[in-house]
Amino acid sequence: MAMKGAHSQSSGKPKYDPKKRKFQNKKSSADDNLSPANKKRALKHERQSHRKHASSVQPAKELWNQLRVKTNDKETNIKLCAELHELLKGKCLEVAMQHDASRCVQGVLQYGNEQMRLEVVKELCGGDAKKDDDTKNQNVNLAELCKIQYAHFVVLKMIKYGSRNEECIKLIVKSLKKQMTKLAIHSVGARVVELLFGTFPPKSVAPLKLELYGPQYALFASVNTTGKDNSPTLPSLTEFVEDNPDKREPTLAHLQALLQKGLDKSLTGFGYFHSLLLDYASIASPEDIRSFLTPALAEHSLHLLSTRAGTKVVCECAAYGTVKDRKKMLKCLKGYTRSSLKHRDAYLAVLRMCDVMDDTVLVNKMLLGELHQNPDNEKNEDDEENKPSPILDLVLSDTGSKLFLLLLVAKEEMSSSDDDKATPRWHKLLDPYEVSALHQNPTVTENGEEVPTSKKESGTRRRELLVYLKELLVDVCTKHTEELMRSKSGSKVLIEVCENFASEELFQAIVDVCADDSEDEKALPLFEDPVGHLTMKHLFLSESKKSSDDDDLSLARMFYAKFEEELGSIATSNRGAFVLSSLLQTCVKDEAKKALKSHKKEITKLAKGGKDVKKLAGCKVLLDALK
């Protein structure tokens, strides 16, 4: 019995099989002859052989490897692409979802002709779906491909290379209808939406954009007929809310839910998402921006500065945000002041932060402190005296100079124009879009009362910030006077610096530039320079508005003392005559008239013109001023 029990216990163990053992030894010995890399490769090929359309995918990949060679000529590419397309015909949908074969479909779209692309687009959009496809593939549409990591690259190629074919555009747009709200907040699908809105014509993708505003807009927005051809157009979201006030809250709720999902998935780097944020900000109340938008975007401000719409959103958040949120936004911009001021859109965010932040010490520390050093200048081994000013590049740039102009010009100062409506002078230094983004005195409603979001007066804030930049501004205007006078942006800054920080050294630098010939042989004399002569003219006109005594510092007096003997030759040039006509409005008008009296006959001749003499408009203006 004991032996029997022992035998029964041992019967649970696998029996020794000589044949099986011999077979296993043979297999292992065969595998041992392969290197680890070859084993891995063999296993990979074995797995791929069980995939669908494996017999077509393998030669297709070989063709794709030949197709992507950059040295191929056009005929070779057409031949290879035709073979590749023939292999994949009717199988593009399944192949596009395979991570290693997706590039083959992309190759047909990139290198194929219009007919090949159209056939692939039709197949992927469901136009050429086979009747015997399984249920799983019938459920896979273009919107689902947009969400798959490898398949979405095929959709990107469809959009990129099919954007010139009207039929391709219609097929793609039709396939993506009623899917945009899901794709717009999908981490992979967002890339497709970004390229779609940026590549296809606005009219074609307009129906898709409507879906992002919610069912309220899609159902109740009335079509307008505007333009020469009376083409149907839909109203903007702002116009829709103005016409339908009762739809404002549902639309805001839909947009807020959509934006929150996008923020949770970190989609703040996409341009279409910036536009969506701006649409929300355009219809939201200041309280909505303060409570939802600003806290959500405060730490993502830098990502939004890449587009015009995103920068406008940052400006609105800075205008209505709390002190805590503004500090978070300021920290995001730290280290990027110089690059932001040179950016075509981002500079507005820096201007807005300087315009609304009450803590001017923190603004100087986080933003303005960076301007005291220029990394490009540090590379040069010049002496300190010969080194260019660290803000020279900003003053000469169209966008960077706006910061200095905003701080140099008082908000309450009105322009002295002959128009019935006087406008603030700082409005004339900025374009209308910039003025709208920097709207003054933002307020929020608290306990039924309008409360300003900034406690300090704008003038106080401006003067405090200007203290930190005074030395830099005077230095750049003294060191680089000629460059600034010949630059449209630089001349504006120079005129305002002369207005705010007038000094004998600065005025002397301006007079010296007028007297010296330019180092550039091709450059015109300053009085003939299209920008330089206007700079002198505006400097004199600016001084003429002030009431000055004999002891006061005057650019006009210094200029007259230097050029008293040369006024006659300056008056004989067209632009030079305009400069002298403005000089005659300053405190030296009597002395200048006496000096020009002996040249009046020549000025009159040039003002009237003749057969051999060209008529000069500047001389005519100067002649009227001499009367």
C-alpha cells in the first residue's frame, strides 16, 4: 500500500519522454545559433505575419523605403507610388492603423498624383468602403483615425496635401461633422483640428467651428448675406449673443465645460484653442473672466503668447485678475521680456502687465530688470564705453518701442489736433487693436458696485516705472542719436525722451548729428532723410508748444547757433525747408527770419518753379512762414 501510495504521488510529475526531450534539444540548439538581435527580429516577423494584409504590407514597406530616398527623380517616384497605391488599394483603412505600415499610406498621399490622393481620401472617408468589411472596421471612421496615435499622421497628410482639391476638402469636412467637440479636447485629435483650421479655407471649416460654440449657436444663428456676391455668412459669437441675450448663459456654460476639459489636457499650445478662449472672453462678463478664466490660465500665460488671440486673452486676464493671479502671470513672463517685446504678438502682454500691476517694484524685478543687460552685447569684447546700449534693439523695433512710448506718454494728455474730437495722445502712437487690448480703467462688480481692479492711478504707476528706465533711455538716445533719428520707431522714442528728460548733452548730440555727415556713403544727409527730417520737424514743433524763457534749455537755440550760416543752403532743399518752417515757430523765429531774408528770392523761385527749376512744396511752406 505504501509503495502504491508513493507511486500515486509520483504519478503527478510529468513523465520522461525521450522523443519530446530530443525535439526540445534540437529547437534550443537551433535558437542558440541566433544572436539576440536576430531572435528579436525573427519574433517580430513572426508576429507581423499574423496581421491583416501582411502579404501586402511587407512589399509596401519595401517600396516606401525606396520612395523616401531624396535623390529620386520625379519619374521614379511616380512609378514607385503607383505600385504602392496598387498594393494598398482597398486596404488603406486597416493599414493606416498599423504603427509600422501607416507611413506607406502617408507616402501615397505625399508623393502620389491628384487622382491617387483622391482615391485614398475617398476610401478613408468611407466613400469606397467594402461591403464585406467586418463590423469592427465599419465602426472606424475618419474621426476615429484622428484619435489613434499612428493613424492621425495619415489624416494630417490628407489635410496638408489635399488642401488644394475642392473634392478632398468637402469629403474631409463632411466626415468630421458632429465630431469636433470630441476631437478639439482629445490629446491626439487636437493636432488634426489645429492643422485643419490653419490649412483649409475659413469658409470650408466654418460649419465645423460652429460645433465648438454649442447647439445654441448652431440652431439659432441666422445666416446673413453680405459682400459683393451676397455669399451667406454667419454672425460672430459676440453678434449672436447681442441678438439673442437669452442664449448667452447656455453658450457660456458649453464653452466653459469645453475649455475646462482642454485645460485639463494641457491644450494651451494650440492656436484654435486660443481662438476659443478669446471667443469665451469676448462674451463673458469681467466677473466670469476673474473667477474662471484667469485662475485657470495664470500659470499657462507663456504658452498663449504665440498667437494674437492668445495674447489678447492674457491681456484680458491681466486686466480683470486678482493680485495673486497677476503675480503668477508675472512669474511666467520672467526671463522672457526681451523676446516677448520682439514678438509680433507677445509684446502686448508685457505692456498690459506694466499698465495694470500696482506693485511696480515687482514689475521692475520680474520684467524691466532684464532690459539692463543684452546677452548679444555680452559676446562682444568691446569696452564699456563702446558697447551699444542694451535696449537699442528694442527701441529700433516696432513692437519693443511701444513699451517705452507707453511709459513716456501720460494717459491723460490729449492730442492737440484741429479735429472736433480730441483723443488721448498715446492713442496716436498705437494702432486701434493695441488701444482696444490696453483699454483703460477695467472694473468688476462687487456687492453691486463697480470696483477698479487696480488701486493706483495710471499716472503714478507710469512715473514709478519710468524711474527704473530713465537712465537707459537717456543713454540710448545720447549714444545712438543718428540711428534713432533715422528710424521710424526710434525717432518716436527720441522725441518723447527729449520731452521728458531734456538735457544739454542730449540736445548737443542731436545738433552734432545734423552737422556731421553719415558714416554710410549711401545714406542721405539728415535734412534729406525721409525719417530724419521729420524727427527734427517734430522736435521743433514739440518745443514750440512750450512757453520758454531766455534762460531755459532750448534745442532750437542750439540748432540756430550751430547752423546760422548754413540756413540758406538748408532752405534750398525740399525736406530741409520743411525743417526750417517748423524752426520758425520756435523761440528763435525772429533771428531765423533775419538770417533767411537774404535767401528769400531763391526760396521764392523754388516755391513757384519754372521750366528749368523744379517746384518744391517745402519751399512754398517756408515762404508762407516767412511772411
